[in-house]
Amino acid sequence: MEMGNPGDTRSVGQGILEVRVDYGPGYRIYYVRRGAIVILLCGGDKRTQQKDILRAQKLAEML
């Protein structure tokens, strides 16, 4: 990300992006961008993906 390459990323709505990490049980990291700033919201794995997306949405609302 630091070099401008976000990797395997997709939008999950409300401006939240999900990075899929190709390691272990399918780790995911959820974040938002505010200009040049990346704000990490939460993370999890494939097993908890839907719960993690809801958590990220709630956290993003508080920004």
C-alpha cells in the first residue's frame, strides 16, 4: 500500500475497502481512505467476513 499498490482489494460499500491477504485462513483487512491517509478499521478471516464487514461499517460511521 505504501508504494501505491493496494494488492487484492475490493469495495465492500460505504467507502470501505477490503484487502485479501493470500496467507493463512484467508485474512482480510478493512480500511477507508481519507486523501493520502489510510485508516485501518478492523480485520479478520474468511470465516468471520460478514461480521467483520458490519463492524468496519460501524467504525467508519464514527469517523
